[in-house]
Amino acid sequence: MSNAHQLQRRAFLKRMSALSALGAAAPLALNLAAVNDAAAFNSADYKALVCIFLYGGNDHANTVVPYDIPNYDRYSAIRNGGPGRTAGGIAFGRNQLTATALTPLPRQTLTDDLQYALAPQLTALKSLWAAGNLAVQLNVGPLVVPLTLAQYNSDDRLRYPLPPRLFSHNDQQSVWQALGAEGASVGWAGRMGDLALSSNGGSSFTSISAGGNAVLMSGNDVLQYQVGPSGPSPVWMALYDQFNGALKSNTLRNLITQPSTNLMENEFSIVTRRALDLQQVVTNALGGVVMNTSFDTDGQPNPLADQLQIVARLIGARNAFGVKRQVFFVQLGGFDNHDNLMQDHAMGMVWLNEAMGQFQKAMVELGVANNVTTFTASDFGRTLSSNGNGTDHGWGGHQFVMGGAVRGGRYFGRAPQVSVTSDDQVGQGRLLPTTSVDQFAATMARWFGVSATELPAIFPNLGNFNTADLGFLA
């Protein structure tokens, strides 16, 4: 936290480099507008993005479910539903969806007059939709360029490139988070964090993960700070008397944090000192947060709720950290449902519903509901067709966006046909995305404060698409 001046200078130079692309002959008004745009992170407000990553590939068709009778019947037939629109195979019964049927706040006409319901477990999300605090982004996934089915099937990969290693878990997780195949080291949220560093007094708390290491959060300059459900991950000698006396613990601490002429030893000492110092800062800051919203789930474990609770507490401590912009990461696994879909996916939906519902209540309590935007992401969607007891790896899928700044109660993007033979899927109902991850993320980046001139450096494929703002954030 002692390098604020260097961070401000570095961010200023990056912004000026981006602005230079406008050219010296650009009109004065355009240049002034761009300078103002580039200074967005210096504003006085607070904003945070929270990514909920659903590892394994979430089954979008049993998350946002066709509900009108013609499209429900197609869904049920493909998924081996029961007679008379009852549950069967990997299809919900239509009567199970009544309580979570969605009515868009402004009237919307979707593909084939589609109407949707949420999975029966998502009752809290249905309430957030009705209150205008939840939107659904339809059929979003990794794309390099917009593609038709014919272009997807083409051999001309120079004109019609595909995302790297489609349908691979590790690679598609990396594409979603870093816009590159497995091995990418810098994520798009980390790049945003690089730009925000100069506005954050507590620069170490710009990028925080409560869900383990995630490439999404790593920048060129920003380092992701990791926490556990109860707070900072402890460096043991700072908390426990492991050596029968404070003197021995303090001696050990001094030994492993003292400077060294050996490069590797010295770097280790720096990292250890940073961990010990930040641990104390976070512990003290969290001690001042009073939050009445309960994340208790009736005594049942909910790993996602545990992570979002500590994120809520960290947001509550934002003034103690001196930050104006933050990105957070949480995760929930168990979505690779090749079998036992109806049982395992249902539990994931229960956890997602409880955690997101309580988190939004906490944001309201903390007075930052309009300043925090939460979104879901996943490796990929799943096949619409059944493999017998589950679904296989897909491509496009549907994602949620939640918060007070969200233009909720409506859909964004193009709804896919409920089919395994239409030209908006690439086989077995694997959706061919009609919205790219670049566009989805760039929409949130603009709200976060990234200027139009800075977007291409974060989202390299963005210029291949017709818009950088999908409209789901006010």
C-alpha cells in the first residue's frame, strides 16, 4: 500500500497511451471528452463487481426453463419428460415451474414467443426479478467473431476463427476468465483492477477472491488477495503460540521476514511481510463491520453462502480499506452433470438461490445495492438433449446479472430456439452463442468505470462485434 504514487503514474501513462490512439488531429472536444472518460475511476463513488463462477458447466436449460406450452412441450420431448407435461427424464413437470414463471416488466417478445420460468429452487431470484433487480443474459459464450452455423462448419478458420479448444472444461473456464486458453495468466477483471489501482488507497484490496485462485482476478499489476469464509487466511505464527511462548514466535517471525541479499530469500520475506501486515489490516477492518443480514441456511452447509458472506463483510469494510473500485470472485462446483442431473443440479440451484438472495439483502442493508453488481458465469452451457441421466458439454448458456443498477425484470440477447436441429445450435442442442463473453464483460466494465478507449486493451475481440454495451446496466 506504500506505492500509491507509482500506481497512479502507471495508470496515468496507460490511459494516455490509450488516448493517443485518437490522434493529435482529433477534435479538441473529442479529446476532452476522452480525458474525462479516462478519469472515471477518480470519481467519488464506490463500485464493485462480484463474479459467481459455476464450475463444471451449468445446465442452462434447467436453470432458465421454457414455460409457454408449445416451447415447454418441445423441451419436455427432447429431455424425455413424462406424459401430460409431468416430470420425467431430465425435464421438470410444467406444474413445478408455475411459482417461478417470469413475466418481463416491459413486454418482450422472444424467439418463437418463448416464455421462461426459473428452476423451481430459484424462488429468491424470482422475487429479485419481479423487483427489477435481476436480469437474464440469454445465450452468451466465448466467441472470437460472430458466427452462423455455416461459418462454424466452414474450414476457413482465418475468416471464421473459433474459441480455443471448445467444450474443454479447463480451457473454457480460462476463456471466460482470461479470454484465452488454459495457461493464460491475466484475467479481464485483473486488467480492470490494474486501471483502478490509482484510485484505491488500499491497492492490495482491489482484487479479492473468496473462492481460491482464479485467473480472472490476476492483472499485470494487481495481485489477487485471497480470503477464506471467516476472513483472511492466517499466517499461523501470527495467530498461534506454536512454540510455547510469544518470544519464540516473534523470533521466528523476524527470521522469515528479515531482508536478505539472496534474491529468492528477499522476495519470500517481502511476500511474508505483506501477508502478515494485510492479515492484521483485514482482521481489524472486519471487526468494525456490523451486519444484521443472516447467511444462515437452517444449519445446512452452503459453501457459496459462506463465500458471499465474507464478500459482504469486506464490502462493509470498504472505507477502512480506502478503496473506490473492487472486484470479487466466489465459486461453486458440481455442475458437470453427465449423470444424476435432476438431483445434483437441484442442490446447486438451492445453494445459488440462498446465497444470491441473502447477498442482495446484505447489499441493501449496507446501503450499496446500487453500487454492487453480481453476475454468474460458467465453463459453458450443456446439451439440450439427454445422454440418459444427464447432459454433455455445450457452448452458449444463460447468465444472471443482479444488483440495484441492473435493468432487471427483463431478458437481454437473443433467445435460442428449443431444438436440436435449428441453425442456432451446433448439435444435440449445444447453443451457438449469439452474445460474446467480451460483450457481456465489457458492459460491466463500462459501468465499473473503464473508458471506451481502454476497452480494446482488456477485450481484444470486442471490435469484432456490433456493440460493447448490451444494455443490462443503467
